[in-house]
Amino acid sequence: MNRLKELGSSLNETGRENTTARSGREAVPAAVMKRAHLEKLQLCEALERIADTLPKVDRLNA
């Protein structure tokens, strides 16, 4: 296990992830992660709507 600590592993001795010491970063609250995920989904939906309005192109004839 000492070798894992040297490599910067985020696992503690019990094998569970240490969420407070990830290479010096603080753990991200679940609410922040959820909001970021919802914003990404909204962006994906907007990009799909844009893609649906683009003209169809036959790549074999182009």
C-alpha cells in the first residue's frame, strides 16, 4: 500500500477512495456535480436540435 501512496493513489488503507485528498483537490459536492451534469445534458439537447436542422448531405455524391 505504501507504493500506492507514493504514486498518489486516492485509496486509503481500507481500499475505499479518500474523497477529501485527491491530489490536493477538495471533494466536489454532489449538488455541484448534479448541476454540471444537467447543464451538459441541456447543451447536448441544444446541439442535437441544431444538428436536426442542418441539410442532409449525401457524402458519397459530395
